[in-house]
Amino acid sequence: MGRNPRAPELIKREIDRRITLKKSRIGLLKKAMYLSINAGCEIELRMFCKEDGSMLEYASSDLARTISSEAPDVLQHVKFTNENL
């Protein structure tokens, strides 16, 4: 059987939090790249860590130009935040 889902919560130890962030953002970046290639969609990803001031950005193409040129064709816009969890 699968693992039981855990509720998201802040990791108490700072070193464990940094290790988790580093591993998770690499995995998230890989998934974003594969999804953009396999599904043929445009993806933009920005991740900012306020503790150490690091930022990771990924865009599958020049999204600013793509979004502004295709904005009238967008039928559904969905925005997610942590409140959606």
C-alpha cells in the first residue's frame, strides 16, 4: 500500500529545512521541465527562499511575450495559494 498523506507543516530544524528545500526545488524544476516538453505547455516557475535570499526561476520559453500575445485566447485562469491546501 501507499504512504499515508501528512499535513504540511514547517520543519523545525533549520538544517533539515534547508536540505528539504534544496532537494525539493531540484525535483520541482525537473518536473516542470518534463511537463513542458511532454505536454507541450508553457511553464513559468519562481521560487524564493526568504531565509537565505535565494531565488530559482524557470521558464519554458519567453512567457511574458507568450502571455501578452495569447491573453485573449485564455479561457480559464486558475490561481493557487497555500490557502487552497
